Amino acid sequence: MSTLHVIFRVDGSEYALAASDVLQMESYTGATRVPGAQDFVAGVIQVRGRVVPVVDLRVRFGLAPATATLDTRVVVVQARDRTVGLLVDSAREVIKLLPEQIKPPPQMVGEAEGGFVRAVAHLGNRLLMLLDFAKVIGEEALDVN
Amino acid sequence: MSTPFDLAEFLSAFVAEADEQLTLAGAKLLAIEAAARRGERDPRPIRDLFRSMHTLKGLAAMVGVEPIVTIAHAVETVLREAERATKPLEPGASDLLLQAVHAMNGAVRAVERGAAVPVPSNALLAQIESLASGAPAAREGERSAVRADLLIDPAIDAKLDPFERDLLLKGIRAGRRALRIDFAPSPARAAEGLTISTARERIGALAEIVRIVPLTVPMAEGAPAGIAFALLIVTDASNAQLALAAGIAEGEVRSLVRDAPQLETTPREDESALAPPESMIPEAEHEAPRRNLLRVDVSRVDDAMDRLASLLVTRSRLLRAIAKVAEAGVDVRELNQVASENSRNLRDLRASILQVRMVPVAELVERIPLLLRALTRGTDRQVHLEVETGGAELDKGVAERVFPALVHLVRNAVDHGIEPAPERLRARKPAEGLIRIASIARTSGRLELAVRDDGRGIDAEAVAKRANAPVPHSNEALLELLCRPGLSTRDAATTTSGRGMGMDIARRIIVEDLGGELSLETEPGVGTTFVVKIPLTVAIVDVFVIECASERFVLPVSVVEEIVDLTTDRLMPPAVTKGAFHKPSGILHRRGESVLVYELGGILGLPGQASAARAVVIRRGGQPLAFSLARVAGQQEAVVRPLLDPLVRVPGISAATDLGDGRPTLVLDLMTLAAQGQRRGGVAALPRAAASDMRRLGDGS
């Protein structure tokens, strides 16, 4: 059984999330900053009348924030009772992945993305990194410590 | 409706109705227990409990939750015996019956979660059955006799309990008719208002429904979902009446009696042993259903509220657009008239929708007696509960959110307030402690809930010692100390409280989540009162739009005491304070009071030098304080949505709203901002001068 995945780019690398968890994708026109929130929280935006926090994935991965361009997208993810937007450089593709294409992450990848990658998939010469959404939104913060 | 039969909706209706019955059952059990303690024998609560069990059994059978059917039936049997024997229940009975209610509640929760329903423990069932004095063996014998006279489809017969066959047979003996009516839900019937629930109500008005058995049937025009319900009834009504009620053809009403209708007459005594006394037959099955009450899922009302929210946002945009054309020199008087009429209509609509969401405070408090019983059981404390809600109402959402806080306060009163009976007697108090919950609706759209106990009061010195802090000299300071995370005023943690989290959580819910206030009055030896003030509704509030460090925020109008123009009302330099935390930027003298002024931008950690042209004055713990900011841009109604995600749960920011520009504007919680210094670093951690300053900020001393 292949599953649909949404592919997006952050700092030149490609990441994937199960399409079933993705609520929608929005172009980014800035978020309302929330004073006192962690630095990787770009702010809150309004999605279909709901207020949703946005995590800047570049900052989450320890990179400097980038200026928004026409390609910048917010991937709105809904999983585990929470709805969070992920700020990414671009998001254009939806592809099917077979279970046998998905492999545990090599050590190196795991370290570079601060443990936010739960698996990888090879697609021709492309390397897709499957994001650990729970970790990105800080649900497993206790395990990390 | 696109789905022919919405199982989820059906189940959620079941959960709601079952919860209602279980709450009722809990209350009645307490009444029975109280009567037994007084040595009285009051048949009414027993009858009520019987009715509630009977209704629950019917509901559970309809959705096929057998464990509830089994337990409810066992309890029913006990009650029938008790009623017949006209004797009070045994002392241990109410405990056991409460366990049964608890087990049924567990089953309902499982249904709610969509999980497998736990099978009731045999031990519990056996214990319940042992309460009933009837001999089970005799009933086994009756069953086969009964079955011989009834003509029931084997598939349905397999699902019937012996007592249900008894009921059918008893009906026949009494000259009534035992019938089966099949009802298949379908979109067409739903469109006519006929669902299994309404069919049950309508037929229930004409007949005694013995059992409803869900069936899978071949999908057909009449049963597009492949589901039907067989209603087994005892009635005096005609087939035509019943067919009309259920919206089916007359031929579909089938008799459950074999062709030889005349049965051997059995001795009268035997019959009465099988039947519940007339007084105990559920009223619901005699009375016509009340039709002027509506049970609605809160989410539907929320939907309406969301629609209203978008209307309010559109209105804001409209007003902006009008302002724009007005700037261009266009005559907008008529537009303005229309707009203000529109505003009035929206306000009325808002009031109507909010009214729908209101629930009686009594409903919120009715779960407390069971809690109290659990808390005092097995202790040497006796507590009497008095509730005075005076018909006050509050928003369903607020009620649900404030309930855990109320539970914490009641627990505190029991565990830390009310003394053990011997200690009370020594202090010349009645052995039984008193907890009084009173609610008063305030005109300002706020509800006041007071939880008062006549216990020993709070020993400020002991609390201070425990917290390793100086002894607080005011109630406000004491409350502050009590709400420190992790503080426990008990040496040994009790099972119910004493883990030192109660007050902390209660205050977070009341102050931060609901934008309310919590205060405390205590007198050693006399008692303690906690007063909770919460907004009646949190969905739509009047706000000030402010600007600070070139960002826009809103503040609820209700917290602002006054807005001061700092360009005319000059600030005095503050007293010299050392320390790293926020320093007041000045002092404002106002009607004989000195008001410390803090720079809002600085407190929020916003970059840039904020200009301070205005100050908003608030009052916290009796003490005024002010925040300076650049501009107050206006006042309007705003639909406020709480920020619930942990990523943006920041003290001092409670919610977000849309002012019409399609992006969120943050709602500031000035009360928390004012208190933040105290809680963030902790008073003890700050240098002495700053610490004293903070204390002054927080309390009224």
C-alpha cells in the first residue's frame, strides 16, 4: 500500500510528511509574533477562522531565518489533536511512497536535523527525509532530555 | 444528510443520555444512603433510581452495550426486591450500587472513546445479586415456561434476558398485546423527522417498550443502511396507531404470541413477584415526551457562533471601508446609519446565541456531592454540602473549563479545611463540617462562585514555613504563596490532594484560561472562603485596541479601570529600585493613590523604545498599577479565540482575535503580566529591594 506524501524544501533539502496529516498549504504573508514564545515559533496565523501557530523549520533546524519569497509556504499539519503550520522554503509536490522505500535514517542525517527525521526514502537520486512531526512541535521534549 | 444512518451521532446521543441517567442515579443513591443513615425509609429515591436504571438499560440495549444492560438489570432487581420487601437497603448496599454506577460510567466512557466496553466483573455482579433476596433458581424454571408461549425470532430471542420475556408474558396475561415493530432508519424518514430516537419516543408514548434489538437486514429500499431495530412492546394501542407513530405499514406490526392466545393462568402471587410495582414503572413510558426541550450538540452552537464571528469580522471591514470613503470626502451619513443598525442587529444576534449556550450553575455543581462522598469516605471527616446557585447561569464552555478548578477548591476544603470530627467537637463546632457553594451573577457579565468551609482556616505561618518564605501578612499574599507550584500544606500526601498541585492548577484555570480572578479569605478556627470570579462567557468580548512598540494588541475592556493621558498627567520618577527585573518607569498620582507605571513594551520583551503617551490602569489584589503604551486606537467587539497550543501558551497572552484584517491580533492578559514578575523568578530569588517591590505589586499591604 503506497501512501501519499507532501514534499517540501528547507535550505536545499527535501522533506516529506504523510499527506493524510496535511490539512492545507498556504502562501505566507507573515505571522503575528507572539512575545515570549520560543524563537522557532514564527507567530500565529489564521487558517479557516482558526488561530494556528507557525514553526519556522529553518530556525527549528538551527539555521538562520530566511526572508519570505513568493515560494514560501506554510504547510498546515494536523496530527495528535494539534494543528501547527510549518514554515518551509517551498512546497510543490505530492508523491506516492511504498513502504519498502522508507528506511531508518542514516546516523549522519539524524544528527544534522537534530533528530527531527524519523525515516528517509530514496527516490532515484533524491533523498527525502520524513519529518518527525511530534518532535518538531515539541511533544517529545521530555524524551530528548 | 448524505449518510443514511449516522452511527457516531447516534452513539453521542446515547452517551449524553446515559450520562444524564448516571448523574441522576448517583444523586439518588446518595439520597438513599442519607435516608438510611437517618434510619428513615423513603421509597421515592428508590423508585427514581429504579426508573433511571430502567431507562439506562433500554438505552444501552438499543446500542447493544450488553455490560450496561447486565449491570443495570442486576441493580434493578435489587431495587425491586427492596421496594417489595418495604425495608431499607442493607448498609453496604449503597457502596456496592455506587460501584455499579461507576462500572456503568466506565462502560459509557469506553463507548465515547470508541473502545471496547469492559465486561463487568463477575464478583461485582455476584455481590449485587446477593443483595437481592429472590432465588435465581426459580426464575430459570419460569423462563422455559415463558418461552413456550412467545413467538419470537430466534435471533432476537437469543438477545433477550429472562426478565424481558417475563415482561412480555406478564403483559399478555394482563390482557395487553405483545408486539414486534421493525423500524429501519433511512434518509427519507429522517427528513420527516423520524429517527430511531423519535420512533422510540412516539411508540414509548403508546406502549411499554420492553426491549429494542438492533438488527442487520439486507439492504433494501426501505432499509438503505442495512440496519433495522426490532422494538418489542407491550401495549393497548391498535396496530394502526402504532404503525402511524412509527411511520410504517400496518402489516409490519407483528404479534409475539403463538396462535393459542389463551394462556394458563398462573397464581397471582407469582405474577406480582415478576412484575415491578406499578409505582416503579418508568414515568417516561407513560408520559408523552416533553417536546419543548431541545438537546443539541455544543458543536452545533459553536458553528453558529463561528458564523457570527465571521459576520463581526465582515462588519469591521465594512466600517473600515466606510471610514476610507469618508476620508475621500464622500457623504457617508446614510451608510453610517445602516452600519450602526447592522451593529445593533449583530449585538442582538450575539446575545441570542450566547443565551443558547447558557447552562444553569446548578448543573455544574450537581456533580460535587458524589465527589464529596468519595473524599470523605473512610475518613473521620463528615461534611454537609449546601448549594445556593440562585438560578444563575453561565456559558457551557466556561462551565466545563471551570469545573476542574471547582473540584480542586472543594478537595482543598475537605482535606485542609474541615477538621476531623473529634477535633471539631473539641473546638465546640458541630461534628459535621459545612461546605457551602454559592453563586451570584454580577451585572458586569461576571459570575461569582464562593466555596466556603467552616474548618480550621489556613495557618499562614505553617504555609510560609513549608514554602520557605516570609510569613504573608495579607490574604492576597497568602494566596500567592498557596498557588506556588509544588507547595503542599500537608505532611503526608493524601490520596485525594496534598500533592501540592491543586491551587496552582485552580488558579491557572481561573485566571489564565478564563480571564477571571481568584481571591481568598481565611480566619483561623473559623473557616476559609475562596471566591472565584469568572466571565459568564468568553467567546465575544469588548476590547480596547492598543498600539505598543509599533505592534497592535487588544485588551478586554472589563479589566481596564481607567485610561490616563500621560502627555498631560505627568509621571513622577519612580523610587530608586535595584534589581534585574522590570522596574516601574514612573509613578502616577491619582486621587490620593500612588500608581506604579510599567512600560508594556518592556514587560512583553518587545524591541525598540516604546513611546508612552497613554497608560491603562488596572487593579490587581486591590492595588492599582498601570502599563504605559503608545496609543489607544479604539474600542470594539472582538471574537476571542484562546491560544491553546503549547507552542504559543505564553503567560500574559491569553487569546487571539481577528480585527478584520484577516490576521490574528493578540489579546493581552494584564492581570498575569502584572503578576508575572512574582511567579517567573520567585520573590525569594530577587534582590531584596526588588522583592519588596514585587510584593507591593502583588498584594494590598
